[in-house]
Amino acid sequence: MAGWSEGQWEPTVVGGVPRRDLRTGTYARYVPDLLEAHPLTFDSTLARKIADAERAVRALNTLGGGSLASIARFLLRSEAIASSRIEGVAPSAKQVALAELGGREHVRGVSEQAQPVANNMTVVREATTALVAANDVTVDDIVALHRALMPEDARHHGLRTVQNWIGGSDWHPIDADFVPPPAELVRGLMSDLVDFINGAAHSPLVQAALVHAQFETIHPFTDGNGRVGRALIHTVLARRGLTTTAILPISLVLSTWRDRYVAGLVAYRYQGDPAEAASIAGVRAWVSTFVEAAESAATQSADLAEKVEALRAAWSTRVASTRESLGLRPTPRADSASARLLQLLPEAPVVTASTLQQILGVSFPAASTALDELRQAGVVTTFKIERRATAYLATEVLDLITVAERQGSLIE
């Protein structure tokens, strides 16, 4: 039965710490029910809301004849940036794009905050392929996912063996905002979590909502729980076939619904017998919030796909005008580097001639000519990334991400 248990804290350090932090005392830690214990049902209003949201998310898979798939990396970038903002890390879209480029060649001036976000993109994409294809997700798989999302600090790798907490003092949990279950319960709770991921007791969105909240409640790692918890949302949705062509950028919404997001997770942590409706009213409230966020993310995704297509059309018009002024045919050949670059830019808004050569499989001169043509048309601008290397930037693509983040708060 879910509830709070009492823990006794004894200081683990004796010197170099302010006296106010050398406290001994009791604290309350939360021990959740196993997910399999949830006899969860919904009234007709919430059930309809869940069905409508899942229909909206599923419709994205065939949006505009596949236009969503064509901006999959754009959405992944948006999700990674928004996810980092939830943790208080706020690199610009340009810096993240530069960090992505840095995976292919050396780029100076990339911020330290941007590199983990770019890494998050790669790991989340891999999680929604490797883990989706696996017959069963295991606890070790989630530990490996955490390690991939937190490569910079091995101290936090592996399931925690100590008590952790959120808020309050760095030295004791007595005044913490939330204290997860004791370390000795973590592996058993995580085993239950992966059993729930591997099943289908609820619809995909409900399953993803419960997995995320339960994971955040267990808080099985000493750092990086938020990154993993959000990656598991995408893992569940992809394993259940709700998202098949692109990441649903749900963090775009959750990052601007910060108060509702935190309140929902708090409400999820009920106390009492789960068989009693009153005990798990908060669980239903959390599911409702999560489902609304998913539907909002689906709406934003459809809107972003339309805006990207409109942007491509505007670029084509600019290129045609520039070509005509040079006495060339208005439209470049469909298989030319220029035409293919126009399709690629939302996926790779910062490129160099060398990178474009690799991506398109064309010669360096062809890549350089295509980039210069788009520069003359005002589609991309240039800046130096090294003394002898020039990058080409599609600023309008990055502006779309910024606008989408602002829209999240407006939709609420």
C-alpha cells in the first residue's frame, strides 16, 4: 500500500559544512505501490479525452503524406531543447545545431550546455529504435540508457545505493520537497516498472503517463532522472506504435507547464489503498494533465510541419527569383544538390560544404555551389567556425523552434 515511511538521517560529513546543514533528524520518504497494483479506471469524460488525444497523435504518422517524417530531426531537436529547459539548462537552438555539427567536424565556440542536448538527441533516437525492437525492456537497458544520457559523469552511473532527495539542503533530506523510496527498494520497483513497460494493461498514452510518473517517483539514479524519465515516454509510445515516424515533442509543452507538471507528479503520489477511488484521484489527475500535454504536442507538431513546408515553399521562390536574375532556369533539377539541400535544411540547419558532401554523397564543388546558391537567395547566412572553415546557417528554421516554445505557454 502506497504511503510515507519515516527515515532517520545522520550526517555523513563532519567538517567543511555549515552548522545548519549538520542536522540529525527524521524525514518522510515516499514508497509507491507497484504499477501492477493499479486497478485504474476512468470516467467517460477522461476516457474520451484519452481517445481524442491518441487519435491526434496517431494522425501525425500520416500527416501530409509523410511530411512529419521529413522533419523528424527538427522535432527531435525541439524536444531535446525543451527537455533541457525543464532541468534549467537553456542553450539556444543555434548552439545545439552547432553542437550537432561538431559531431562531424571541429567547431569552435560551442557552449558546454549545448553538447549534452545534442547528445540527448542521439540517445533518444537510439532508445526509440533499439528499445522498441527489443522483445523485453530490462532494468539493465534503462541503466544503459541513463549511462548514455549522462556520459560526462561516471559517479552517477548505475542504480543508486544511497538516499537521494529533491529540494532543500544539499546535505540532508530533512527539509526536502520530496524524498524518493530508500535505496534498497529501488531494484524491485524498477523490475516492476519494466514489467509494466513490456505489457499493455492500459492504452499507450496512459501507459506512458504512468511509466513517467512512477520513474520520477522512484528516482533510481543520483542524477539525470529527468532525462531518462522523458526518454521513457518516447520509448513507450514508440513500442506501442502510437508514434512511428517522429518523436512527439511533449517536452515543448511540459517545459511551459512547469507548475502543472510538478503538481501532477505530486498528485500522483497518493497514500492508501489503490482499490479506493479517493486514494488514486491524484493519479487520474496526473493522467489528465499528461494527456492534455500530449494532445497539445500533437497540435504543435502538425502546426510545425505546416510551417516547415511553407518555409520550404518560400525558399524555393527566393531561389527561383535569384536563378532567373542570373539567366538560369527558375527551378533547379530535382536531383541537384541545391534542390536536395532545400529539403534537408530543416533537418540540418547548420552545415558546411564538407558535411553536405557527406550527407548528400556529392562532390565538394557541388556542395559548395549549392550552398552559395542558397546564400545568394537569402536562404542561409554564413559565419566562421574555424579559421578556414565556413558554416551555413538557416536561421528561420531555428526561429521556428523558439516560436514553438513560446506557443506552449500560450496554449495552456
